[in-house]
Amino acid sequence: MKELHISVPVRTLEGEGHCAMAYTDWAPQVAEGGTPKPGLILCLHGLTGNGRFFDEPARALSGAGYRVVCPDMVGRGKSAWLARPKDYNVRRYFSHLEALISHLKATEITVIGTSMGGVLGMMLAAKAVTPLRRLVLNDVGAVIPRKPMKYMRAYVGADPRFANMEEVEAHLRSIYAGAGPHEPQQWRALAEVSSVRLEDGSIRLAFDPAIAKPMRWMLPFALFSLRLWHIWDAISCPVLILRGADSPILSAKTAAAMQKRGPKQVEVVEFPGIGHAPSLMKADQIAIIREWIEAT
């Protein structure tokens, strides 16, 4: 796995500029004389995540012969922060995603998108001309309820400090309780990629709290759920929908409706006892994704 970055266009306080967008690139692992699997798997994280959240599925899929790339959207992980908080929006993220795809010269892509990353995946799939061949949506769909967005606005905008990794783990266990139970080493791994140690020795989360500001500005005017049916109906590639059975983001009703319209090939898999969102760190979740990719 290599940690790399590209320069993407942004607006600065002085005008047009550029900033660094980081990504991890997992090379396909093949036996001597073997051939890598065709195409590229692109893993897109959720609102407060980063590309390292996909370490376990990326490791497994690269071990199966796939090249896997996991970007940090601006304001997260090792990518730069933006000077103008209003630019933390899906349109800006999508333009950076397209810049990354162009840089990678990718022509056949499978996207695995968690929450916000799934929305970006749907936008890419809905283009009239797109390199996307398959789409895995992790607990997000064509309708996003307003109530969970209010909850996310509250915790995303906070900027807590922690004295040690145990405190970071405890915080993540609370924030990501919907992901269900995990092994202690998995929580520790998540804590390590979710945080940054500061010069004074304290630890903070690895994202810009300002990513919450556009949500604060939008929500007073968002009286209803966010509906993305116009995007969904434009998608033609095969789609795998992963849903936490207790998810407040993707309801069973919405998932069922998504199977009746839009793409011709839509499969839904539910994980009992899980809310928002399945972590994709568990072997059974990774196996479902791999088997579906290989079958489509």
C-alpha cells in the first residue's frame, strides 16, 4: 500500500488555487506469472471518514488480485483543509473525484461507497458517459432522512481533544455504535486512522470540523428528506446495496423501492443488528462484496 496525493483545484480567499488530495493505492497481489484482475476498485468514505477506513477490505481485495484506491476527500485524513467552509459540498468532492479518476487513467471502475461516498458513487454512475461498471452502496440510497442529518451536524462540528488512544476508541465506539460489535484490535486500528497527534501531545480527530458548516446552513431550510431519485433513475450499471437492518439512513422501504426502479440489476443485502453503517471490516461483509464483484 502506497500513500500518494494529487493536486486538485479549489477556491481560496485570494481566488483560484489548488490543494493536496491524498489517497492510498493498493497494488494487486498476484502469484508469479499471474494476471491482475481487470479494472480498478475505488473506495469512497463517509462524511467523517477517510480512505484508511477501508484498510481491511482493500487488503482483502488487493490480495484477490484487484487494484484498490481509497482517497481522502478534502478536509479529511491527510488531504488539505479548505479555506472556505462552504466548499465542503458534494459538488466540490465530485469534481475532485473526477480529477482523481483522470489522474489514475481508470477506464473500468467499481465504486464501493459508504454513506456520502455512496452518493458520490451514484453521481458518477448517473453520468451519460461514465467509467463506472459496478456500484456498491453501503447504507445509503435515493432518500436521505432529515432527522439523522441533524444528529450528524451536532457531532461533526465538535472538535474534541483526547489524552490517549483509549479515549479516542471510547469516542469512536459511541459515534460508530451503529457498526455493531468489533474486535478490540479493529477498534484500535480505526482509532489510529481516525486521529492525529498534535504537537502538545493531545490527539484530535482527522477531519476539519468546518465540514459541518454547510449542513448547518442547509438544515433550517431542509423541511423534508433529501431525495435523489433523479440520480438513481439515471443509473444503468449493476448495483449492490448493503443495508444495516437498524439503519436510520437507509430504510427497508427505500431499499425496496430502489429495486423497482432505476438500474435493472439491483441486489440488497441486510445485516441484522447493525445500523449506520456496516464498517466493511468484517470478513462476511468483505466476502459478500468480493463475491458480487466477481459474479457481475
